[in-house]
Amino acid sequence: MSVNPLRDFRLMLCVLLLISRLGDIGSTYLITPKLKLEANPIARKLGWPFALLTIALCLLPYLST
């Protein structure tokens, strides 16, 4: 059984990105559920569907590290 360090690195990056996005979205929801205090004007304008769509960013390391 061979270990592929690049695959493990990509998996680690994906997991870390997922945890950080979920933490960011969760803390934003706790502070400002209607996004009135959101500093990012794009996120404020596009709302929660956009914020939830950004969770897909955790797959970015599989495209390019």
C-alpha cells in the first residue's frame, strides 16, 4: 500500500477550508442573521444562498494546490 503525499495534502487542505468556512458562516449567522452587519458587500447583497454556495470552496485544492 503506497501513500500519496499530494492526495493527503489536498485532503487536509479541503478539510481545513471546510472547517473555516463553516466557522465563518456559523459565526456570521449568530451575529447578524439578516446580514445587516456583514462587512462584505457582495455577501450582504447576495444573501445566505451565496454564503452556503461558498462552502463548495473546500473542493478548490483538488483543482490546484
